Amino acid sequence: ENKNNDFIQQFIKQEENICGTKDVLHKMFMNGKTFFCPLRSSLPAPMFSRNDFSVWSILKKCIGLELSKITMPIVFNEPLSFLQRISEYMEHTYLIQKACSQYDSIERMQTVAAFAVSAVASQWDRTGKPFNPLLGETYELTREDQGFRLISEQVSHHPPISAFHTESLTGDFVFHGSIYPKLKFWGKSVEAEPKGTITLEFYKHKEAYTWTNPFCCVHNIILGKLWIEQYGTVEIVNHSTGEKCVLNFKPCGMFGKELHRVEGYIQDKSKKKRCVIYGKWTECMWSVDPQVYEAHRKLEKKGTTDTKKQKQEEPEAVNEDADEMPEVQETVAVIPGSTLLWRISSRPPHSAEMYNFTNFAMTLNELEPGTEGVLAPTDCRLRPDIRAMENGNMDEASREKERLEEKQRAARKERAKDDEEWSTRWFQLGTNPYTGSQDWLYTGGYFDRKYTDCPDIY
């Protein structure tokens, strides 16, 4: 839009020089006009060092307890709200669009399974904790280049529940859910149990898929290098066809051979295995015929029997001080005849200095000029503690975090005094029509831009 405006063209050229890219464009608003410019490729300031802070002094009294009610210092955070972290499910939206275009239901299930794995891939090496959303906090994300828009809201504080709703700009799909991340501290690690159902609906095929995410564990909270592990069984159900995909996110094991590995299968409604899926949630996922897979496994077992016996006879020494991350094994060994379903996007070269953010994550808290009047006043991008941390001002970020938490506590006391219940704005508690379980469902209207009755939370 406004292609012939010299000022805008100069501005875009300047942004290209700063960002180093012109591939991903997004809408910007200035002086009542709309135009497109590149998304940013780095944060305003690099992350700080956590080396001078003692985690043990805070966590030693929390062993076995749920951490949602523990106030954590800002040094353990990354400059994103959990609502923004949820939006990272959409980094590989092209997989949803690909599934929409596929006519075979087994092929669609393969692609949906790849999307479910890709949705947790951004957590690799992300050891910073996202900010707990304030009650009533929201986040919107519109990506015209990827064809979707998302709205999320913090609908409950205790327990902390975040609801989100994503819809295709072309009306092909809707992706929604509510997440209740239950955190527990186990001495040397923090485990996150991602309670809540995720639902993906394809209008064209009249299908609905549901699943829950795997467990996530951050090791060496007290001592040693932090590292992340995902484990547990994820079942993806196609409620229209009766087909099911069972994915096993494998724990790393004693010798680390299974680190990051995911294996599973797709079965039809008669429980016949139609294909096997394998790979790593940090790298890629492949699909192969079950008979080919079984034949490959037999050959593999035959060749490794002697090695396994030797390892059992000569066990490795166990480090009692830290859960050392095993050496990452070679890349996924591809079985001949396999089909690639998904491969992770490379991270920017300076990612380690930017909280290990992906290119997608780098853009989530960007506040474009002119959008302050367009966003809801409860949007994460307007939250001052996250903004201060992103800018590298840790003292200000800590003060603002404390102020916002105190404001939230005071508001809760006032409601209790008046026997007033908190009223959510964009979601309401209901029943998931496919699982029958309790779920938070989008009531609509957010993008009408009528925000006069939004709460003052900042």
C-alpha cells in the first residue's frame, strides 16, 4: 500500500539496512496510513549474565511444591509473557496450511503430527522463564505473511490459565486451546506439566484434532549447565475419522541415546498401523511405512547387541552434583523410503545473546510506531516490566514487576471486599465439543477494536 510514497520507501529501505532482511514484512501504522516494513531480527539489548545469582537460596524451600504461587526474581525470566510464548505454536503455520490442502486423511494426520512436534521446538535451549501473565492480560498477533491472527487472554490467576484462539485469514482453519502449566521443583530440576487441551479444526474437511503437549523439564537449576528435556506420550485424535497418532517423546535415558527423540505411529479407526513417525523435536520429523520401519529396527538391533552388553558391563560414572546433559547424538538416521514431514528453521547467529530466541520469537514483543492506539490496553507489548527488561534495564524491570504484582493483589482484595467475581473479556468457560472436557472458548469481538471496558492492569 502507498507504494509511491517517497517517505515510506525511504523508511523501508532504512529498516532493511537495520534488520538485514526484507523477506518478512508486517503492517505498520503511521499518521493514519498503513504500510509494510520488515520485522526486526534482534532485540534492543542482549541478555544479562545470570552467573551472579543464587537460585538455590530461593528454591530450597520449594522442593515438591507447585511454583505458580512463588514470586521469582526477574533474573530468571526472558522478556516475553507466557501469552507470547504460546503464540510460538504458530511459528510453523505453513504445516497447518499444508494439511488443509491435503486430500488424504492419513497424510493430513502426518502433517498435523509434525505441527504438534514443531509447536514445542522453540523451547530448545530456552531456559529463561516467561513472565506470568497478569489477570486480564492479552496478546494479539496478526501475521498476514503466514495467513493467521491470534488473540490470547489470561483468564485465571489461581490456577494460572491462558486461553488462546487463532483463526485463518482465509477461513480455512481455527486453532485454539487453554493451557495450565503446572510447575514443580524436584531438587535439581523444574518440571512443567502442560495441562489443557489443544484443538485444531479444518473447515474444508470438517475435521477436528485434539491433543495435549508433552512434559518439559529444565535440568541443573542449582548447579551445572541448564538443559531442557521433553518427554511423555502425546495422543492426537481425529474426531471425524477415528484415526489416532500416538507420539512418544522419549526421556534421554542413562546414556543419552534417546535425547530429543520422538517416535510414534498413526492408526486408522480399525487400529491398523498406517505409518510410523520418527525424528527429533529439536530437528526434524519423518514418516515411513511400518513394515520398512520394523525391518530396519531388526537390522539395527542385531548390529548393536554387543555394544549394549559392553555398556551394561561397564556403566558410566554418575555425577551426583549435576544432571549433565548427554552429548547430542548424530543427526537423525533417515530410514530409506522415508518422507520428510518437517525440519526446524535455523536460529539467528546471535540467538545465544538474545535468550536463545528464534527469529519468530525475536519479533513478538516488537511495538511498531502507531500501534499503541490500535492494540487493547491490556496487550503484553504495553507491559512496562517486560519492555524494560527487553531494553536491558533490569533495575527498572524489577521495580515495575513488583509494582504490577502489588497492583494485582490490591485489585483482588478490592473485589473480595465487594464480593465481586472477576469477569473475563474475550473468553468464557465452556465445554470442548470434541473431548467433553472443560475448556475456555473465544466469544468473539476482539478485532472490532472496542476496548473501552478493558481493565486497567498496567
